[in-house]
Amino acid sequence: MDHTGATRPDAHLGDPLVVLDGVNKHFGELHVLQDIDLTVRQGEVLVVIGPSGSGKSTLCRAINRLETIDTGTIRVDGQEMPAEGRDLARLRADVGMVFQSFNLFAHKTVLDNVTLGPRKVRKVSKAEAEAEALKLLDRVGVKNQAAKLPAQLSGGQQQRVAIARSLAMHPKVMLFDEPTSALDPEMINEVLDVMVGLARDGMTMIVVTHEMGFARKAADRVVFMADGQVVEQATPEEFFTNPRSDRAKDFLSKIL
Ligand code: ADP
Ligand code: MG
């Protein structure tokens, strides 16, 4: 609240943290990312929605350098990610990523899954890594599963472990690419609740999801992508009540 009593909706947001400038990418003939300009500010929760094949996953993967780009720049906290080398691993740790498939190491315990990155990349001691891992597992509600193997957990529990594993690297931003799409319906909310908690704690997040309830509850801004382009961006309220483009109207009429 300022002294006029008005609430600025973006008052909690900080400086630009993830900045995409004129990003283009092709897969052969397919122009999968077309002149993408996008700025995500510190503490912002950006929800990316759009039809299948519109380039949402490619966008996430490009931010984390799992895909190269043809032209343009992507900066995280002012630094462009190198294509390879030692700096890449360090900078990639700034960008946590949670995928649709949980990607846990199947033959390692839950605790080892969470401690591995900090020990290898951040050179944290075993004891320190384990102490922090247990706190993170507690935060996502699976501390009592620490000694188990991933396959002994439900999908929702595994995805929460994947979130804890990302957080253990102390990322500056978290990317979520359809994190609940592979889950049975009754497990979706336990994962979304963890994500809402992260958002409330001020984590900067880019979330690709079809969960419009999450977008309404947690998003500062919704970006609608179609055919490799950012077609519109708006607050969730604006976007859901008054989408401007025909593409967005058509998309919303199919999912809502
Ligand atoms: P979304 O996540 O929005 O569904 P994607 O980013 O996964 O979209 O894909 C965008 C387009 O790029 C799709 O047409 C897809 O088939 C294509 N694509 C994705 N990855 C590759 C790849 N490695 N090689 C060739 N085409 C790809
Ligand atoms: Mg995708």
C-alpha cells in the first residue's frame, strides 16, 4: 500500500532477473521460437500457457541451455549462459528445472537424490548437504520418505522430491514444465500446493501449466504462446476474463 491507499499489484516484484531479447530458434524448417522478448522480474510468477506444440517446452529448455538458440540473448541475473564448459554447470545451477517426468535417479535414495547436486556442483560437505536436504524434504512434505528409493513413492511424492532437489541448488529462478501433467488427478494439488508456497515465499518462477486454478491463485502474469510467438501477456484476471486475441479466446474455450 502506498500513502494513497492504492495497492500496486507489482509492488512485490524486484529487478529483471530473466531477460530474453529477440530470441529465435529453428528445428529445421520449423521456426519454433519467433522473436521472443520476455522479462521476468525477481519474485515474479509467470505462467506460460498455450496449445501443444507452441514452443513452451523449447522456451524453458532454452532458458536452461538444454537447447541452443539461433539468435538473440537470454540472460539470468545479468549473465548470458555459455554454451558449454565449467561456467555452464555453475550458471545452470541458478536455474532449477522440474519436468513433467520426475527424472529422479532411480537407484539412489530420496536423500541422495537431493544431496548429489550440492555435493558435486556446490562442493557442500555430506553432513551439511544432508541437513539441508532434510529441511527441504520437510518443506515439501516428504521428509519421512528420505531413505526410500523413488519407485517406492507415489508420483506426487516423487515430483515433490524433484522440487526439493532443485531447491537444494539454491536456484535464482525455478522453471516448471507441466509439472503435474503426468500425475493422477488426486496428486495434482499436493504438488501445486508446494508451488503456491514457493511463490508466496518469493521464488521467481516460470511455470508452464494447464492448471488454470494455479494461474489464478499464484501468477503475477500469464503469457499465452501460439506457434512460437508470445501472442499476449496480461494479469491472470485480465487474461481469463478478457482475452484479446482470437487464438487465446479459442484456446480458453477449449480448456475452461
Ligand atoms: P510445447 O511444449 O508448447 O508443446 P515444444 O516446445 O515441445 O511445444 O515443441 C514445439 C515444436 O517444436 C513442436 O512442433 C515440436 O514437434 C517441435 N520440436 C520440439 N523439440 C524438437 C526437436 N528436438 N527436434 C525437432 N522438432 C522439435
Ligand atoms: Mg511442452
